[in-house]
Amino acid sequence: MTLNLLKTSSVYYNKLFVDPPATGNATGSSAGVTGRQSSVLPGSKAKVLLVDENTTPIISMCYTQSQLLSNDVILVELIEKQATLNPMKHLQCVCYLKPSAESIQYLIRELKNPHYNSYQIFFNNTINKGQIEKLAESDEFELVQSVVEIFQDYLIINDNLFTTSPLKFQQQLNGVGGNGKLVDVSSSVVSLLLSVKKCPVIKYETNSKELRKLSSEILYAINSNSNNNLFDDVNSKLDTPPILLLLDRKNDPITPLLSPWTYQSMIHELIGIQKNIVKVGDEQLTLSEQSDSFYKDSMYLNYGDLTDKVQKYVEEYKTQTKQTSTENLQTKNLADLKNFLIKFPEFKKFSSNVSKHLNLVSELDKMINQQHLWELGELQQTIVADLESHSSIKLKIHQILDNYTPPQQQQPQVTSTLNKVKLVLLYALRYENTNKPENETDTFINKLSNPNLTSPPPTLSQLLLLRSFKKYIGISRNRTDSRSTTSSSRNSTDGVGLFNGKKFNQFFNKSLNNNSNSNQPDNIYMQHIPKLYETLTSLIQEQQSPNNHQSQNTTDQLTTLVPEAVTRQFGSATSDSIQDIIIYIQGGVTYEEARLIHEWNNTTKMKLNIIIGGDTILNSSSWLDNLCDLVNAAETNVSQELPNHRGQLRDLL
Amino acid sequence: MSESNTPKRRVLGSNVPSGATPNEEVPSNHENVLLCPICSESMVSLSQLNRHIDDIHSGSDSGVLSSSSSPAPPASGSPVSPTPPLQKAPMNREFLNGSVSRWLKNNFENVVETSPLTSPQKRKTVKLDLLDKNKGFSLSESLTSPSTLNVFNDSDGTKEKDISKSPGKPPTASASRNNVNRLSRSHWQQPSSVSTDYCADQTCHRVLNIKNGKVNCRKCGLLYCNEHTYYKARLKNNDTIPKKPEILYEPSKEGTWARVCRSCYEGKPEDNEPLTNDLTSSFKKQRQIHNDQKELHRNKVTKRFIKLVNLHSDYYLSTKTNPDFWFSSSSWTVSRVLDEEKQIVGLENWQHDSQVQACPLCFSNFNFFTRRHHCRVCGRIVCDGSLNDKQIICSMDVPLNLFLNNKLAHLNFSPLVVQNMKELKEIPDDNEKFRIRCCNDCKDDLLHDWKSSNDSNRDVYSSSSEIFKLYDQLFLIKKNIHGLYPKYEKLIHSYQVSGDLDEINKLRIKLMSFLRDFESLIALFKKSFFVLTKQNVLKPSDDLSSDIQKLVNNIHQSTTTYLQETLINIKQLSNVLKEKEKNELKAHQQYVADAAVKNIESNNVGGSEEDSIQSPLSPSSLSPKPLPSQILEPDLTKRQIRELREELMVMSEQKFIIQGLIEKVTKSRKFDELAPLEENKTELDRNIQDLERKLGEFGF
Ligand SMILES: [Zn+2]
Ligand SMILES: [Zn+2]
Ligand SMILES: [Zn+2]
Ligand SMILES: [Zn+2]
Ligand SMILES: [Zn+2]
Ligand SMILES: [Zn+2]
């Protein structure tokens, strides 16, 4: 099974609506002791889809309403509203539910008091024996035709990008690090592993306490027989064990803070994507790799290439409009009209797609200019990739904070508070190990707090973050800490770790751009390479050449757990080659990292299969919020007592 | 990977330095260590413990006790035996006896033990790496130094010297550390001694030399360049055929890593179906067990009910005539009735008041206000539900004739009851006799069969049934179209010069009539359930409830989309056919022209030829019969009928689309676009009428 999420979802779609599993006649036909066979109305295949609040986004992100309608799903209902449903005994019911205690409870009620003709039950994750017994007990009228587990307890964002199931509001209130969340994330990841048929070796970043728990949770789920040994044979066609790489966002706080410059990333950064839907003005635009081929071709393009491509797209549209337009209807003869009308649905789709992307790109352009992102983005890259000297960087930050007036302009250029905070945080992170007086973080913070320069002033929690992030976000600490006794070596380790973007960039650009058409190999706005790249490279190199001491640093940071099924199949020598990698970033993944993986998958010759995901998809604002929350929680110590007030607190501060 | 080297560091979100290694820290004081109350295995989280108890201790308690008291076997290596779904899982000794920490630690030890650093075998697989600096990421050939070719190693331990100079030559056996695993090389393509060898990859085909490499794919044996053997697969010899060795894929530790070509890499059998797990049969098995039990129970309840009816009928009939039964000959007393009721339920089932402190159905405690009542069917003590706030009526003193009317009249009652059934049914509900106390559970059990036989007809009378009646018809037509369309499509695509048009025509006529039916059904559907608002917008009728409106909307949308798409598809197919016929006509004309030229030159055929070009006709029309411009009522040829019908179809379809456009334009209030559309529609209407008149009885 190649790691191809969209294909997985389309196969599952067929299972759900097109070609449902046989109704298990072998054992089921003898059921009619009392002759209570459900009377299926002949010919009628009208279906109702019964979902719960967990599976609703999964369905709506993968499948369109017209797709459902074309497969005779003429009604979609929430099982949470079970009590108020209208009885419609003509309809066959397809249930697509997460096996949560709540959904099972509702389903039991539904079966005891059925509203529909018959039931095909699908769960999007593993269901335990107790649950299935309860269901069997409640199906008094023997209306259930099939019970099937399919494994899709996660959201598919791109073909190679997933997020774990969103948490319910209630769970969110219960705090970030709660066990409930951990188990949810674990079962979501496990469902992903099952759907792509991978029983992986687990590698996680040793320094993360959260990941240690998560990995043990996942290993337990794989090893224990609660899943009816589903994991035992999934690798049977693989030569080498797949790898589940668990990373902690806190080990790379830089990547989500930077302004990205490729299409999908920019939309999320500057407008915001929620479950593949973007709101521009009062319009809701759907972004789908599956149904929008223009988007598929352009989602990873950098801004320069993107604008070219959109322009061509618009021109193509214009030529077609000339041939067939509604205005021409009155002047042209019937033959032309006929032609137009035949192409009409196609044409309409085309025109709405053009306007969608035009809309998006002009919105992006607006935001770039509004936020002075050309200057700001360059400076961000300059800071993190060491493109200029420390003093010249400081000078530029001062200019931004002072709202300076650029040479050719009349007006002072005012940068938003949020962007200023991000910039200072980047600086503080980058020069974390540079001591005063060279390090001017404090000066910058003072300028930020000056209401004459920055209005509205940064929130207290943002200032708190800037002052005390060091205690919580370790950047090059994994390296420096081991040598912390010799503090003199600190300066020499500057530029290592996260900030070797430049070094990798040459390597990266050279190889990647040979294949892509990018005519901007030295794009100043894309100098930073996420730490993920380094982690992956050394992981792969270490596997291939274990005694390469250069990569030792990285492998030290990863701990490995091997499920029994893997040991059984491959023996204990599990580290001899890599073909499939599933990456999960706890704390959130970025579209930029998904793009990196996309390029990687398409460049490597040996068909390395990588997919990536996280519990959420970050942009710089949401990441800054999360950082503020984390630092606040730790500093004010409210995390234990009032975890649900944290968000309010953030707004207050 | 060795944990002791892990640098101590702080993790965001906690003030506690968490430098400890995983296996040390599982039982750390900073965390709440959870112990399984049954086997004292330690757990990381509460949910893990829950699952552990589900997995390990569910059901067979005895097994737990016995195995946990037995000495602990070594925790490593013993694979969990696969358990068939939904049977009681055999105890997993490893889980029972090792603690999680020990078990985790074991895994860590495995890792350490198998660490690449300690495995000399690993060191040799250096140059296979595609991400190796020289190869993976740089596409530059010049970086590929010849030395990488010279020391190429398979991980089976055979070290090949200078394969670029002597590919195909099996190395001496002594070089192999592990002879058993050595892959057979007898099938290898030998490098040509006279001519040049080329890479066997279709897209490459470059000359094989020192620079490009000259490598045998270990699977197929062909010679490739370096770049095209840059893939790895686990292989093994097929030993079952000793004479003709064959290399097989072996995706396990038994397989030997070896260099293969791309087609062998990609040809590796793959498992491309995402996992699904069908639990239906085990579900149905359990349902069977439960429902059988319930069935048994219900039979018991029904039998008791019959006896109760017999008893009370007897009581009622023999006491009704002389209400003053003190003086009657009958021996009926209230306490005798109660005694007999107890006998029917069974004394062992008749609960004692002291046994029960709360109602089992609503959990209210019994007291002066919430009184105890005996259900006469099951013997349990329940309340009457009058005081609980849960809206359950726990029990009722039900007049028996309520059961007898319709619902349970057919049961196997005593002859006395059967004879007097009519009278018994007519006993007024407020009669003090002929009633029993019955709890809610027993009522459900008694009425179960009646309910399930009535349930399926329940919404026949509801508002949705009309909708579904129409939908079912639509569905049926859709199914017919679905059956015909692929046939039609296939016929048209396989249609050849002078092929059988009759079949195609027949099919098209059928298809079109189905589509017409479909369209008129949609119209009927619209008429029945939609109303036109003042703004001229179609909208589900307000009489319908909101979810029925949703339903109606969805059905309308799905059916109209289907109709539109199918019409367009059929239209496109007609174009394909037309195109084919046109080509055929041209070919024919060419033939005719050639023949004409061959014939007498003075013969003027040119004019007629041009005529037929202007009106492209199908082959059957080649007989000189020009298409008349005016009405041709009686003698329409088959072809003309077909053409006219086709035209009519196109027109109707256009009308349909235009109507949709008009609706849309009206909705969005773009009235300037409305006028030309309306104009078009009128023109189309005119055309359609025209055509229908021409076709006359041959219309659909
Ligand atoms: Zn236990
Ligand atoms: Zn081959
Ligand atoms: Zn080649
Ligand atoms: Zn009660
Ligand atoms: Zn009593
Ligand atoms: Zn009872």
C-alpha cells in the first residue's frame, strides 16, 4: 500500500456508498427464526447517511454533496439528533461513525427505536468487543446488515498531509496535555497506520515528554490484541519496516513563525484555511486537490510562479469567453448557442474556478502589501538563515520597530504589532545564545512596549513569551546543553541546529530545482529550510551508514520502539533501509513542511514514500497564540487549576 | 540511540527537567503510576489501564488469577498468538506477567542490542543509499566517482570487486559469509565480449561502461547502468526448482537485500487495498445469541400472559353474574386469584417486599408515597411511575382487553376464553376486574412481535411516503437508463461503416423515452412538492416539515443533475455517430466521384455531388432522395425519422438547459440577460412544435 491518502479515501468511499460489503449471508440467513426479516422495498436504494460530529468533517472534506447525491444518498443526518429524526422506513441507512462511547450509545438507541429500513454500519476506527456486543444486543429487530471497520479517523488535507481527528470542544476545555487528548491522537494515528497498512517502527524525539507517552500509547495499541491482531499482517508485502516519526513542534519553533511564500501556505498564513475551506469576504471557497486541477498544479508553487500561472489561466479563460459568452447569445445563431449550451456546465465550472483563484491571489496580494511582507519576509529569512551580519540585522529590526519611512516613500511604514512581535521573537530565538550587549532583545522589547511606536501595544502574554521563552523552547539546547559546562563554546554553536538553513539550502535547491521548473533557485524568501529536512536526512543517512559520526547528533535525539509484529517479520535488524515514512508533528504541522515532503517524494529516485501530519495545521498567528498559551500556563501556573481559562486569559493579558 | 547519552534538557510546558530516559522514568514520582488492580501491571494512562482490563481481564477471570500466580516467563520474544476475532482471547502471558516498564525496557534493549553500531553487517550497505551525497540528491553524473562502483556490496555479504569490469561473474564462494542466503546468479546476463552493452531500461538505453556502470539486476538478471539499479528489494532463491533457479521476492527477514532494476522494484507485488475489517459475521452471531435468549424469554412471558388471561377470564365470567359472590357457589376469592397469579409467575420469581428497596426501572426508593407493586408477568416489585420524573411509566394496572383488542387476540388461549372472546373484548376499560399489574419491560416483551410486524408499515401514511413513491419510480427509470446507456455507448463507439443502425436507433429511442418519462416525473415531483414564490423561485412547499423539505430539495437536485448529465452525454454520443457517418459519406462520395471520372467525362454529376455535401446525409440516404424542405407527412423514411427525432431531442434538451438558465438568471436578478434567453426559448419552442408536427405519429 503506497502512502496515498486520497486513494485511500476514494476506496473507502466505494465501500461506503457504491459497493457495500456483502451482508454476511453465510451466517446471517439463519437469523430469521421468527421470520422477522427486514422487508426491503424492492427497487428502492435511496439512502440516508447517518454521521456523528466526528465523522462529519471527515466526510465533508473527502466527498462532495453532489457525489453523495449521485450515489442516491439523499439525506444526511447527525446521529446526535437521533431522538428527533423523522421515521422514513423507505430509506436504507448507512452509518458512518467514530466508535466513541457517545456515538455507540446513540446508535444503540437508534437500533432499539429504528427510523429506517435497514442499517449498514461503518466505524472509522477499531471498535472493541464490549461495544460490538452491546450493539448486537440492541439490534432486536435484526435490521443491521453489516458492521465494518474502515480506518479513517483523521482528516485528509492533501494527498500527503493529514491531521488527527479534531478534538471536541469539551475535550479542548480539558487542557492541552490531558490523557484524553493523548489517547485520541494515538487512536487517530493508529487508524491512519491501519488504513495505509503499515505496522511501523516508532521513532520519537527523546526530549519530548508528550511524545514519549504518545509513542508508548501507540506501541501499546499495536502490540495489544485489542485490535484483533489487525497489525499482524499489514506489512506482509513490505521489504522493510515503515517508520513512524514522531516530532515535537517545540523543537522547531521557527518554521511556523515565518511568512511562507508558496500558494497553499500563503493562503493559510494570510487568509486562513479551515478544513479546506477559505473565507474571502462573504464567499466560501473550497480548496481541493482532488476536484480542482488548477489548485493541484499550483498549490506548491512559489508566489512568483503562481502569479504567472494564474495569469495564463485567466488568458485561457478570456479566449474561451470570446468564443462563447452569454452576451453573444442574442447575436449568434442557434448553432453557436447549441455549442455553448453543450459546453455550458463545463464552462461554468471553469469560469467559477478562474474567479476563485483570481479572488484568492488578489486577496494574497492585498495582504502582502498591507503587511509590507516583501520587506518583512526578506528580513525574516535574513535573520534565520544568517544572510547578513548581526549588526545589520539589528539595524533593520530597529527600522521596523521605529516605523521608519522607506527611501522612496512619503509615509512611514507601520508594521502590525503581531508582525513586530513575531520578528522580535525570531531575533530572540536566533540570538538566544548571544549575550549582552550584542543581544538587543531587551531593547526591542522596550520599543515594542512603547505605545508611541507600537499601537495597539503587544499583549502582556506576548511580552511574557518574549522575555521567558528560553525556559520553555529549547532550540539548540539539545546540543548546547550537553556541553553547558563549557559556556564559552556557546557562541561557537550559533548557527548550528535550526539555523543551518543556508548550508542546507544550497544542497537542497541544487537538487530539488533541477527537477522543478523553478526559475528562482536563490529565492531570497525561501532560504529557511525546516528542521524536518535535517531530521529526515540524517535519519535516512544514519540508516544507510550507521557509523557516520556526523549524523550521530540527530540519532541521539530519537528513541526507537519496535512492535512485536515488526520484529517477527524482519528480525531485530530493523534499521537497514527506509522506504515508507509517516511523520506526525505534535503541536502542529505547517503547509510548508507538507510542501517539503511533496518535493522530496517527487525528487528521490528510489521512491521514498513520505506523508506528514500533525494535530493541527499552524500558521504564524496560531503558533504564536499556542506559544503564548504554553508560556503563560507554565508561568502563571494556572494550567492545573483552570486550564479552560487559558484562552480567556490570553485575550485578557 | 543509547539512552544514557541523552542530554538533559527542559521541555516546554513543564518546569521539571525531564532528563530521565524512558525506561527509567515510567515509574517516576512525577507521574501518576497506575497499577492494574488485578495483575498490578503498571500503566502510563488511565485509558491504557481501561483497555488493558478490557483486553486482558475481560471475561475469564479465572484465567487471570491462575496465570498471574504462575511464575513469570521471560517477557521477550514470545509472539502474541493471533486470536480470532470475538472469541475469548487466550491470555497473553507476556502482558500478564511483565510490567509495562519491563516490557518497554525489553524493547529498548532490543534496540540497543540491534543498534547499527554493533552490527558489522550493516556497515557494508553504504553505497546503496540513494540519498547518499553523491547520488540521491545530486543529479550530476560527474559526481559519481568510479570508486563507488568498485566496492559495491550486497548485504548478503558477498563483496564484489570491480563489478564494472567483470559483471556477471559470480564471486568465489569463499567471499560469502552466508552461503545459504546467497542469491543465485546463473541467470545473469553476461556482458558481451564483442559488442557494446546497453542499459536494459527502456527510457535509458545508455552505453554501459565504467562511468555509467554495468550492473546485473539481482532479480531479472539483466544488465543496467548504475542509476537504473538504484533500487533495493528483499529476494531469495526459489529452492523448490533445483535445476532452474529462480529469484523470488521475500519481504521478511529471510529475504536478502539486493540491488534490483526499476521494473523489478516496481513489479514487487503490492497490497493496494486500504484495510477494512468486516465484523458482520461475528456481530450476527452475537445478535443471534441475544435474540434467541430474548425470544425464549418472550415465549415464557407470553405463556404466563396466556395463563393470566385464562385465570382472569374464568374469574370474571364466573363472578360477573352474581356480583355478590359471598353467596355464590363459586370458590373465587381475591386471595385465591393472587395465589394463582403467584403460581403462574412461579413462587421463586415472586419477589418479597423486603428484598427490594428501589424500583428496578426508575431507581426510585420505595416509601409511603412510592408504593411497591408486583408485576403479575415477571413477579418483580416495581413502582407505578407516578412519582418519578423520568417519564417512564414503570408499571400499570392494565385492563386485559386492551391487550386482546387486535394486538394479542390470536394467542393460544383456553377454550373458555376463545368462546367468550367477544364478550371479554367488550369489557369496559374501567371495570375493576379483568386487569393485571404489568411492568413496562413485560409490556414491551408482550407487544414485541406485534410491534415489529407493524413497524415497517408505520410511515406508509406519513408525508414522506408520497415522496418516496415518486422517488422509487424515478429510481427505477434511472436503473433502466443505467442498464441501457453503456450498451448504447459501446454500440456507437464500435460502429463501423455501414454498420447496423437499427440497433442503435432502437436503443436511442428507448433511452430517450426513458429520459422523457424521467423528465415528466421530475416535473410531477416539482408540482407536488414545490411552490413558486413571489420572486419566481422554486422552493419546497411550506406544508412540509423542514427535514422533508431538505429531502425534497436533495431529490430534486440529484435527479435534475442526473437528467442533465445524461442528456449531454447522449448528445455527445450522437455527435460521435454523426462524425462517423460524415466520414463515411465522404468516403462514399469519393468513391462515386472516382467512378464518375472513370465513366464518361461529359456526364455532369458535379452538381448533385455538391448538393449532397451541403446536406450531410447518412448512407441510407444516398439513394437520390433529397431532404424535402416542406412537410412530408406520410412517407418519412426511417432515416428521416431518426434525424428529426434527434433534432427534436437536441431541441428539448436545449430547452431544458435554457429553462435552467432562466431560473438562475431570475434568481440572481440579471434581467438584462433574461430577454435573449426568453427569446431563445420561444425560438426553441417554435422549432420543437415544428418538428413534432413533422414527425406526427412517429414522435416519441
Ligand atoms: Zn491487569
Ligand atoms: Zn530486474
Ligand atoms: Zn540506465
Ligand atoms: Zn419505577
Ligand atoms: Zn406485592
Ligand atoms: Zn414484569
